[in-house]
Amino acid sequence: MKKVAVFGHDLKFISYIMDYLDNSSNYQIRIDHWNGHTRHDEGKSLEVLEWADILFCEWGLGNVVWCQKHKKSNQKLIVRLHRFEMNTRFPALFDYNKIDQLFTISPYVYEEFHRVANVPREKMKVIFNAVDTKRFAKPKVDGANFNIGMVGYVPMLKRIDRALDIFEKLYESDSRYKLMIKGKEPQEVNWVWKLDSQRRFYEEVFDRIENSKYKDHIFFEGWGDVSEWLTNIGYVLSVSDYESFHLAPVEGMASGAYPIVLDREGVRCIFPEKYIFNNTQQAVSFITSGDKQPETELASYVEERFALPNICSEIDNLIQEMYHE
């Protein structure tokens, strides 16, 4: 049984994977939860590192720099890359003699890390984000087909203004439509609210909503059980300037909600072409049309490509290969 230590500050995308591996007969898991990109309790980190066979860094940030410095010759170091890290100072500090394997969450991110951050291709693999499909297999409530969902609207690059553009047109066509927005408020994200351009953007967005005729049809709520929330959602928006993967609309597909994806680099690695739109009007036309594939096909698409057992099996295979090289 291999002992895997996970080092990272934001573990929401890896928690289900680690729980799954921890429940297998092959692995024991311990978590070293950091307070930021470089901030952590070094005493605890050293204790966890001493225990481990495998050092697993979620995000390629200061955790990688620290782990490669302290890694022992009999330990393996694995790094999972998203996208955010690409334009930070940390990839330039990676020691590829100490890092045994990196993997990215999509082919687009794989190529971008090689192009922008000079991460060698021979050190990288692609393993998609995992979706616990069983968790999202819940019946929809009546009227869900009139509810448009958006998960995460901070920072500005998430483009809630585009969500409003889509919703305005929908509401004009049928006042039964509602926009349900889930996630942290901009005031809760310190760097966002301190930055003038970000704060002004959200102040304009909130003024736009407050002065609209549809303000009572827009609902904000904080984080919670997304699987329950999705039982009331028929469509999930993905309207950001960029995303590495965008898990929320994929989880929406697992629940039987249609993804509404505005075209950007990398989306065709994740989503079917029929749900990728060039502009907001095309997105509105799709939502209001009656010509759609059955919701069960959405869930099947996710099951085939991103199901948790399959992704965990890929990670398991990656680890086994490292020990048989």
C-alpha cells in the first residue's frame, strides 16, 4: 500500500479523487492543507512528508518548490496542473530532476504549459478532471427547464455581464425564466474588491440588475451542495473569457442540465460542438428551441469521459507506471 501525501491550498477539485483512492486497497492518503500559494505550517508539512511514499502537489505553486527541496531519494513527486499557475513565477522554479510526473486537466492546458511555461512535454500527461456522476443523478424539479444556472461569478473574467445579456433576452421572450447564480460575492474576495477595475465592474453589474425589470428573477446564493442545487437547473452557463476545464457545466451535464458554452480556446477538448456558441444570441436561440437531445445523453457523455472511477484508474495507472520504469 502506497502512502500519498497531498500538498495544496485549494483542494476542491481533488477531494473526491483522494477520497476514492483512500477507500481503495492500494493507497493511504494524508492531506497537508496550505494557507496560500507559499504559506503553510512547515512543521506539519515536514511530518506529512516524512510519512509519505508519494508527494502529490495539487496546483503547481510554492508547494512544488517546497516539496522538491525536501523530497527524499526514495519518494516520488507528482504535480497536477490546472491553468492559473501558468503565468505565475512558480513553473520557472520547477526542478524536473526532482519532479517525477506532471499532469494537466485538458489537452489545451497541456499544450499551453509547454508553450507558455516551457514545461517539457515528456514530463506531462493529460488526465481530465473527475466527476462523481452518481452524486448528480437526481431527478429535476418541475420548472427546472426555465432556470438558468451560473456557478462562480468572481472574478471579472467569469463575465457575469454576458450571463445577464443572455438572461435579458430569455426574460423578454418568456417571463418564466430565472437566473440562479451560485458562489462567493465579490466583496468576499479581498483582492477583487480592492482592485478598482474589478470593483467598478461589479458595481455596474449590481446597478444594472437593480434597475432592471427582471431583478426579482435573479437569485444569488453562496456555496453549498451543488448536486442539490442542480436539481432545479435546466442550463448551466460557461461564458468566461477563459477556463482550464470548467467543471460546473460538466457537472451540470451529469445532472441532465444543458451546458451553454461561449466559444473560447480549449472548449472543444471538453464540450460537444452543439453546445458551443459564437455569441449570446446563438445561446438564447438554443435555449428557447425545442430541438434538443435527451438529457440522458448528456449524463452518458460525462460518464464516458470524466467519471470518477475512470479518472482514478488513470491516476492509479500513472503511479504504477512510475514504479515500474
